[in-house]
Amino acid sequence: MPIHTEQDSDTYSIRLDGVVDIAAGTELKAALLDGLERGGELRLSLADVTCLDVTAVQLLWAAERESRAAGVHLQLDGGLPEPVAAMLTGVGFESFPLS
């Protein structure tokens, strides 16, 4: 599966790799909800993603919105592959924490 999670006392990390599409949607949603429910810091790594479909983009958008509402610090770890960065910017993720 393209979704890997880790947690420590205050940080929940989700690392995505390869193709993240509708087949991974249920697992991605569950991982994002777990991270948001724990509070603290939620870190996402998309550095090894080769493709995100609309399902994954919608889930990331919802997680970013919910993190702000819940006061959870959401941070993107590592770099983004150029095609993924261009696609996220193209669909309006200018405010996504791309740091």
C-alpha cells in the first residue's frame, strides 16, 4: 500500500508513495482522521508520490481545512516531485503548507 504511518508522543506522520488513487482512498482517509484526532502535529510526506488522483487531492484538501479548524499543525515534510507540486498548485493549493 502507498500509505505508511508513524506516531510518537506529539507527532503523527503519514508518508505516501507511488500512485495514490481511489484504491487507497479509504486507507488515506483513515490515516488522516487518526492524525487529526490525535491533535498535536500532523506531518505529511509526498516526496515519493508519482501520481495523486482527485480522490487523494480531495482528502488532502479536507485534511488541511480540518487541521485549521481543529488547531492541528499540519506540515508537509520533504520536497514535492515537480509534477505533484504543479498539480497541487494548479488545483488551488497555494495555501497548502508546502514547507
